[in-house]
Amino acid sequence: MSTQTAKPIRLAGVLYAVDTPERNALLGFAETLKNRGWHVAGLTQELAYDEKGEKIGLDAIDIRTGEHFPLARPSKEDRESGTCGFDVGLLCESSSVLRRAIEEKADLLVIEKFGEREQTGDGLAQEIITAAMAGIPTLVAVPATALETWNEFTGRLGTLVPHDSETLWQWWPKWNIYKELAHSISNLPATHIEVGKNAILVQSEHGCGVTANPTGKTDIEIPTNLSLKAMAGRAQNLHNPIEHALGIAAILAHHNRFDMEGSDHSGLTHFQGRDDQVLVVGNFPPNKDYANDFTLMNTDKAIPHLIGHSYDGVILPSHTFGDGLLPTLLETKGRAETVLVGPETPLCEKLFDYGIDVLSGRIIVDSTKAIEIVKSGGSPKDLKPACRYITLEK
């Protein structure tokens, strides 16, 4: 595979063997993402059976549409001669599913599997290469017996991951958190937007979200025709701080609902009474539950520190979600049990799949008071009188 490309290669071989316990982990991962609104495409393989339950061949299945391509229907003569009755023409037809996904810049491409034809450069081999060079995140099921062939085929430019759900989620880019949280948001307009010197507030029918104002300016032109979903989608735009902040506030307005229920204890006490090595990132107020035993570190030093150090637990401030540092911190913290604490914590259980174990945040229960606080120059931390606490655990 050539390295002449300007796009990062997001190709992974998902290794499996005869005794792999989670044989459906890859397809389950793809199905979960598809159900959450991601553009997931690709082909899976499945044995075909007749109405009597007898095996009659092999199908390729379009992950997006469920369309079946009967790749193999061996006749009696095929079975007697030891051939498989494979339809190469239908394989070529099914490959159009992959080519279309590449053209549409799918969020994830799944191919099951790196079979005998692909190992010799035929089958879907060209589509795998094309997807990788186009920067499409691509997962290919690779039998352990074909590992060396896979390495030669990819030039070792891809990564290798075990065939289990936890590792697949670790492979999935943490930056996708922002897009993940925007997927499920409705197209209804925001009911109120307030821009204060130190905070930006967005209110929806079901909740209210507040994040820091990155500019300190209040004379900001905000499009009035944006839906909450469109606004939330702009959280990915770190190049425009105001758009990013509006996106964060819209995400919180959707997920931190007025009627949400949960434990009211602080996430800061999660590691209380345990012997874990814990890193506390950010300037939390002094707390008897961690100040004497845990390592305390400013946010700007935490990322390079985590690259060379290992912890059992990490406590992160919620402003890292607002300022865009959270994905990098999640990438570098390894398998440390992680708590996200503060007023900008999105209370959405989908974040558990991204390496966060405890979400401890606020629900704004008095939006009128919250608007007054923001209008008078209050920061997200100043909204305590209008809020209640909630903690969700994985």
C-alpha cells in the first residue's frame, strides 16, 4: 500500500480465531453506531439456510440496507466435486456497496472478512485499499491465520485490534464525542439564547445548557433560524470559538433535561476510601476526600504528563468538554477509571462508551434565574442557585 496520501489512515484489522469469545463484537459495534445515527456502511457475511433449516450457501449483506447477495449456492455437482459454487459476478456487484460508501464519505466502513480472495489481492481487496487511502475509518475482520498476509497487504500501516467490544470502542476516535452528542438532538429551534460576558446560555423545550463565553463579547450575531441540532453540530468547529460554544450549550440544553433523575452525590467522592492512584486535573476547590492523597495537576500539564504516567483513576473538569481538550485527555489517560465533573458535563450515558465511567454535572431547574445570572455577567460556576446536581455511573 502506498504511503503517498495527505489523509490519515484509519484502517484496523480486527483479529479473531476459532475460540474468540465475542464473535459478534464487530457487527454489534457497527449496529450500535448505525442506530445512533452514524453513517455506517459495509458488508457482512452470513450462512444461508432454506425453509427446512438446512445450509444452502453463503450471503453477503449490505449493513445499511439489509440487502442480501447470494455469493455461494453450491449445487449437488459442486459439492461432489468439492467446489463452492461461488458467484464472482455477485461479489463484484456487492462491492458497489463499498464504493458508494467511500464516495459518500461514510463515518465507518466494515468489511467481513479478509478472506481467501482478498488475501490474494482479489475480492474486496481494492476497495479496502481505496477506503484506507481516502481516510475512511475502516474495520476489516481478519482471521488470525491470515495475520502475516494482512500485514503484507497493508504494509503495516493499519492497526490491529482484538475482536472485542471494549477495544473497538477504544479504537473509535474520541473526537467523535461532539458529533455523537449532536446526533440525537431534534430539529426544533432553541427557545432562548442569552449571551453574557462570561457565559452563553441556550434553552430548549426540555432543558437548559450553559458554557463559558470564550470571547467575553456580548454583541454577537446569532442566526435565528438555526435548529438546536444544527447548532449542536457546530460544537466540532474549534476554529470558531463562538460557534463551538453555542454548540456545547445546545448539546447541554438537550441532554441535561429539566426532568432528569439521578444520584445527587458529587463525582469528586467517587474514589473516596479506595487505594487507587488518582490524578485530579484542574483547579477544583479543596476537598477532604482527595486533597491529601491524590495527585493534583493543572489542565495544561495533564496531557503530556499522562503520556508518560499511568493512573488507576482520573478526575477531569467539565470545562475540558467545553474547550475541546476532553477527547485528547481521554486518548492519553489509557484505561484509568474516569470521572467528568462540573457544570458543563453532558449527562448522556453514551459517553460511557468513550471511556468515561462517571458523569457528574448540573441540571438547571430555574431557567429564569439562570438567564438573569448569565445576563449580569455570571460564569457557568455562578449558576449554582439555579441548579441541582446529578451523577450518573456506568
